[in-house]
Amino acid sequence: MPQPSWTPDSLAARLPFLRRRSLLTAAVRAFFTARGYTEVETPYAVPVPGEEVHLGTFRTERVSPTGERQALFLNTSPEFAMKRLLVAGAGPIFQFARVWRNGEGSDLHAPEFTMLEWYRPGADMASLIAETQALLQAVLPPVVTCRGITTAITGPECLTMADAFTRHVGADLLATADDAASLAASAGVRLRDGETWEDLFFRLLLDRIEPRIGQSRPTFLTHWPAAQAALARRDPADPRVAERFELFVCGMELANAFVELTDADEQRARFEVDRARRTELYGDPGWPLDEDFLAALAHGMPPSAGIALGFDRLAMIASGASRIDQVLWLPG
């Protein structure tokens, strides 16, 4: 039976990883401060936790001094709050944000974890990739080993999603967009009962692409299909894809980034699609559409790019830990 995390022996086993985490935190702060960023803190309990379809939430309640009650949720990301600050003129900004995602737990997932997010007005995808790579080189040694995979931090790979599907799946991703049967035929797989194009896209991504990228060097997986744009804008040069990338290091997904969508009407339409899908799969989400965030976008958010990086996973890479609980001071 595992020892409680508060026992001296349990902490002693984690302490080398935790001390490296503390050094990493200081190095990250120094990196962003030197680049003119301001560190911010935004609320954790919020009326709208996010609109990502598949993320589970933690619900709480605020009671006013007069007894009025308001449903609140622990945020799944500080993204909406930080973009409000961009509208207000606070950028460039960064945050070590505590976030919560219910139902998660594994060697790489915890229901409560730390997200490093930063946003820079005027940045594009190329400059955000360059800055993310500069961060890795500033806070990690030139070669890292984590979970049995050794990665040289210098010399990253940039790979479009379409090229990744061509190389590792043998499928023409963009030519089969929204046509699950065509994508299955192109990939040489059987379409499962009830499987949508999105379902198959992620099955192929998880089974055939992610195990082959971010191994010997970091991989920036860029230009996602427009259907997976989330809060990213479409690429003006090719509206079939969105200006989104994910970063993989030591075989792990480490970060997710967007050139931000600033059009309030398009964002509202995307939210409505996501909410309908979430309701179909899981029932009513229990929170209203974030009209305050949409009003902020309508007021005018500057062209910006932003990124959410799993800080606990970065600490694993920096320290050589094999499980996320090894880099948490008091894992649950």
C-alpha cells in the first residue's frame, strides 16, 4: 500500500524532483521578466470554466452576504480571463495558473495541476514558436531524458498536421475533411460504428502520429484542420486550417497554442457549436454562454498569440521524473 504523501519517506523520494521544479519556476519567471512580460493572477472560481467539449469540471457555489447564491466552477484554463486583460491593455502577460479538470488521472494527468500560459500582442505563429523554443533552451539542459525518451532540445521540427498525416498515416487529411468514410479509406482503417470524422481524426492522431513525434527533438505540430480551430483564427492563406500548434517533447504533449481569434461573431458561433455538442454528449453544461468574454472581444482584442504549457510536465522533463505525482508537493 503506498505511503501517504506527507510521510517523510514519501517526501524524501520526491524531493530531488521538487527542488528541480523550484529552480525551473524561478528560471521561467526570469525568462519572461527579461522579455518584458508582466506576471498576472486571475480568479480560479469563475462563472464559465471554458467551452472545450470534453473537459470535466468542478462545481462550487458563491454565497453573498445577503444570501444570494451563484454557481461557480474551478477554471479549466485562465484563457478567457487573460484575454480580457489583453483587451484592457495589460499584455504581454504570463501566469502560473492552477487549473482543474475532473475525471483525469494517470502518470501524465492530474485533476489539479499548473498551467503556464502567456500571451503577446502582435505575435504570430512563427514568433510564438520561436519564443517557445527559446524558453525550452533557456530553462532545460541541451539534452533531456524523461520516461525513457532522450530529446535534444536544439533543432526542433515544425510539421504541419497535413504533412504528419501524409507521413505517418498515409492519408490526405485536408482532402477528406468532414468525410469520415473517405478518411478511413485513405488511412486504410475500418470506420467504427458511430465514429465521426473528428473521432477518427483523433484516433489516427493518437495511434499513429503522436507516438512518432517529439522523440529525438521537439516537434511543433502546426496548422490544424479548421474544424479543430478551438479559439484559434483560420489561416488567412488557407482557410481549411487554423493557426494552431501543439508542442511535443520526450514523446509528451507539452503545450497547445493559438494565433488568437478576435472576431466576436465567429467566436460566438463556435461556442454555440461546442455547447450543442457538449449537451448532446454529456447533457447541459450548467453554465451560461460567456457573454462578458464575447463583449470583451467585441470591444477589441489586439491581434495576439498565446500558449498553454503544462508546467508539471515541463518539470517532469527537467527533472527526469516518470510520473506527474513525483513533481507535486502533495499529490492527491
